[in-house]
Amino acid sequence: MGVRRDAADVHFSKAVRERDKHLCQFCGREGTDCAHIYTRKNKRLRWAMSNALCLCRWHHQHFGENPIAFHDFLTGHFGQDHMDQLRADSQEIMKTNKALRLEISKHYREQLKLFYADPKHVIESWN
């Protein structure tokens, strides 16, 4: 069974796809998936914009099956400092509850409204 999705996940995913202009960050094709670097099981990074990017369905599956290739791509795409910071952040423990997830959902809904009003708006991460 996969990790359950709620409104925070839905709005976060939309924010990532809007930020990346719905384009696969690997090949440039239309990207329909929000791909997490560290899985959604990691609550500290689950809704962090720095932990996700848009990938086409093919590359999302390909990189899921080839983690070393994914790591190599990510290091080239984001840089070693970004990857080191994600690794450090991934070690932090964060517990969530319904109220916090509602707050996260509200944050990304508001960020999307700002983005739709002004496409130059840079979507800010919740954390």
C-alpha cells in the first residue's frame, strides 16, 4: 500500500508542476508527475519544494528503478550543495497532524493563487 495523499499533497504537487512549467526537468517533454527526491514517507521533506521536481511519467518510473542514475542527474541538475542539504534535512524527524496538513495545504493554495495572478511569482516552500 502506498502513502496516503491528502489536500496538502495535492496542492504541493500542483505547485511543483506549475513551478516547473509542467515540463520534465530531464528531457523537456510535458511532465505530468511530481517526483520526490526523498520519498513522501519522509515528513520533513514531503512538502519541501527543494525535494521535488517535475518528471514525465517515463523518467519518473525510470529513475525510480535506477536510483544511482537519479542521484547523478539530481547532482548535476541541482548541485552537490543542494543534495548535501537535502541529505541533512532528511535526517530530521517531523510529526504531522491534521491541523498541520491543513496549514500546508492552505499555504500552497495561496502560493498558487499568487502564481496564477502573476506567473513571475516564485512559489515559496512551506518549510
